[in-house]
Amino acid sequence: MPPTSTRVTNPDPVQDTTPETALDKVQNTVQNTESETVQPVVTPSYTTDSAIADYKVVAAVHPWRWVGTVVVAGIAAAILYSLITNPRWEWGVVAQWFTAESILRGLGQTLKLTLISGSLGFALGFVLALMRLSRSPLFSSVSWTFSWIFRSTPLLVQLLLWYNLGYLYETIRLGVPFTSITFAEFQTTSLISQFAAAVLGLTLNQAAYSAEIIRGGILSVDQGQIEAATALGIPRWRRSTRIVLPQAMRAILPTAFNEIIGLVKGTSIVYVLAYSELFYTVQVIYNRTQQVLPMLLVATIWYIVITSVLSVAQYYIERHYSRGALRTLPPTPLQKLRGFFTTHAATGTSINSSKGQL
Amino acid sequence: MSLATTEVSTRGEVAVRSVDKSYGTTQVLHEIDLDVAQGEVLVIIGPSGSGKSTLLRTINHLEKVDRGTISLDGELIGYKVRNGKLHERGEAEILAQRTEVGMVFQNFNLFGHLTALQNIVEAPIHARKVPKAKAQARAKELLARVGLADKADAYPRQLSGGQQQRVAIARALALDPKVVLFDEPTSALDPELVTEVLEVIKDLAKSGTTLIIVTHEIGFARDVADRIVFMDGGRIVEQGTPRELLANPQHERTKSFLSKVIEPAFNI
């Protein structure tokens, strides 16, 4: 009890206008004595509350964040300084080769390989994931075996095997097995080019991994969703593509982008086939000019550029698929920036309008 | 407004004949025999694990039975008789049969990435090949019926539990089903939201569609049911009109169950 409580007294809390009996009077006196002790406590605590209500709210201060920021900025500056000033990086050479025609052609091949084997790999992976989750033991075991084989052999070996298929099978024959009926016959070496071997190897390998990623995403979707779609008589393919997959995307996308970014750089492995993608082109150049470090930097910077573009794409694609999973979508960095310069109300409307478009 | 657009002479007559069902070694349904007449409102009550939900789910073939048959208007659900044997129907036929039976789930199971309207039109368009414009018009009509005309473009997570369940009911009705199954439709709702859902179901009960409702809301069962079935241990223990079963239960098991779920002060 605060010591000030005695200051406030209650002069007469019960002012009853109705006639009182003797007993009532006794009870009132009792109440009076009680309220005289209770009442004073209540009144001052109310005054304190109203005073607190007028106080300003001060956000928590994080002094160590500022210290940390200074330290990090210092380290970043040191690294940048050494990169710029160390003459061994040969930035002039980097600039000279960065947009050279041969490098851009190599970059084009890298993007082409990534795009083709990435999309074919994920498409095949989706089918493999559905097969694996199918109730049919045939589908499920075929899918399992596929993933088992392609995940357990090194990609390098797969690529070399595809490219050297002609050594194992000189011709590829379309016809009825175990008979001499033949519809068409090809020389394997003419069929499997470097490009074909690269795409085959990367696609099949990618499919094996993405099948597991997609399967994981599908498993994360509430069973009730599938049950409801089933009960509504929605056909199986539609159930998978319209109900399950879009909701699985939230779980699939972060790992899938990991895979695609990995694939961008992973395509460099096809240098073993002497296929002139970015990394092979760079190697050819530095073997000739002996400018190893700057040429590696050229390739690295291009890989960083591609990855950055993919990371931005990832942000927006993930945002698209969080529709319905979040009550309201968070603002995009651009919207945040715009909101920073305009009023609060304007930010609210820009978020709402963009949600309508999504 | 009538929910059933066309009235056929037999519409929504369900016949369950000596159905057995086990999960592994646990038998969850024993020799279930049950007839539900056209337009009847049947409420199934009973303790958890008594097989109520399983029975409901066998009616649209979400669960396969081990023995016995279930038929809707004389047509066997999920199976065909050929040479004295029951052959499971093909996928397409089973899907077609499921469109005749609407189902409302305990956890709503609305498609989270689709708006209320998209949730409702999905099955009519893709399971029944109804033209899109027609399906959307019908969906709006149904949303208005459940009192959510203004929520067509809302995503499920932007709706309260009661509103979500009302959208789910509209979704089940969009296929114009002969029977609607309710699997504890109010169990996942806050007490204050239960009434709005029960009102929609009561309204539906008057429309002449056959309803089979699994619920723990005894008061609601008494109001809406034509007949109440009490299940325990995978068996139908007893059944009767709400008045007979709730006021004058014959079996000890029914009495003890009702004494637990009905408050002593509750007046029947």
C-alpha cells in the first residue's frame, strides 16, 4: 500500500435516501468503516495510471548493433580495398574480357544448358515425385530406382558415359526386340553430340534430385486438402496440379532455387566434354594467355550476376505463391522504398493494389 | 429458394448393408446396417473412436469397406457386381459417384490458395464440366445463401472459422449433391461461431436434401434430426427419433454417454 493513501479520505460514501431501519444503520456504519480503509487505495492508483497513459513510448535501444555495424563496415572496406589495390587481380584484363564475344557465347551456352536441363529436369522430377507417391507399386518402385541410380553415380561419370555411349552401343535401333524387324537405325556417335550428352546427363541427374524436393513439398501439404479435392470428385491430375502443387510450392521453392543456382554453376562440369560453355571458354583463354586469376574472375562475376537475378526472381515467385497462406502479403522492397518517401496511408493503398494484381 | 434445383422421385436414398471395416487388426465397423430415406436428416452421435466418421467416409468411398455394400439410390458406391463378385469401379466412375455426395469436414479443408469463389467453382467446372460463367453465377448464389455474398474474393485465411465452414458448405452444395455428409462440422469452431454454421445446416435440412450429420452438439441434433443413431465400439447401439433416444434411451451405454454430454440442467 502506498504511504500517500492515508491522505485521501472518503467523507460519506453511503448517502441513502430511503428510510433506514436500525439494523440498516448498523450495517451502514460497518460499511463506512470498511470503505474508509479500502477507498483511499483505489483513488491514488487511478491517478498514477492516467499519468502513465500519457507517457511517451521509447523503442528499445540497441547500442551493440551500432558497434557491430561499424566493425562489419570496417571488414568490408578492408576486403574491397585489397581487391581493388592488389595488382595481381588484373582488373584491366577482367574488364577487357568481360564482354568479349567468346565469353558472351560461353555465357549463352551456360544459360541454355541451365534453362533446358533445369526445366526438363524439374518437369521430369514432378512426374517422378507423383509416381513415387502413387499407390501403384509399379510406378513407385520405378521412380525409386531412377532416383537411386542417378543419385548414386557421380555426375561426371554419367556425362562421360552418355558421351561415350557409342563405345558401348555402336548403333541404336528402333524395332521389335529379339527379332530382326527394324524401323530405323542410327549411328550412336551421330545421335549423341556434346550438347545432347550434356543435356541428357544434367537433366536426368537434376530430375532425380528435384523429384525428392517436389515429393517433400507435396508431403508438406495438409492431407485434408487432397481429401477434400477427392471428395469433390476432382480428377487426379487436376488435383495434383491445381490443388496440391501450388500449395507445395511454398516448401519447394527455396530448395528448388538452391538447385537451379547450383545447376548454373554445375553446368561448368560439362567442360569434361569440351563443351564450350562459360567455364570451358574461360579455361581455353587462360591456357593461352596465362592470365588465370582475372579470367576466373570474369567467370565468377558472371555467375554472381546470374545468381543475383535468380535470387530476385525467387523473392517474387515465393511472394506469388504465399497468396492465401498469409493474411496480407508483406510489401516488396520497392514498395517499402516508396512507402518510406510517401505517407503511411499511401503505403497501405500501394500494398492493397499490388495484392489485387497478384 | 430451393437448394435442389431438380426434384427426382428417388434422390438421396442411402442403404448401408452389413458393412465391416478394419484398420489393421482393429475392427472399427461391425455389421453396420442403416437406411437413410430421401430427404431425411440423420444425426449420428457417439463417443470418440466409435466409428461415426469412418462410417460417414465409407459413404463417398473415401474409405473402402472390407465387407458389405453401400448404395445410393440403388447404385452400389465404389463397386460393381459382376459374376457374383464385387469389383471395384474405375477411377472415373468413382469420381462421378463422389460428385453425387457432398462432404463437409471438421477442419473445413478449404483450398488455402484459392478464393472463396474459386473454391466453390473448382469441382463444378472440373468434375462436372459446367461452363465457367454458369458455375460462377451459381457459386455467388450459394455464397449469398450462406450469408457471405461479400466474401467471394476473400482467401480462407482472411475468414473466421465459422465463415470458412459456411464457404465449405456452399462448396459441397455447388455440385447439387443428393446427399450431404457433415463430419463434426462445428468441432473446430469457437463456441460463439457454432450457431452461424448450425443455422445454415438447419436451413439446408428444410430443403429436402438428405443429410447425414456426425456431431457432438446434442441440442442441435434434437432440433434438426429426423432420427438419431447412437454408435459405440463400431456398432449401432440404438436409434430413434430425438425424443425417443434423448429422453428415453434404452441401452445402458446410451444412457451413460448422454449423461456425460448433456448437462444436468439441460431440459429435454
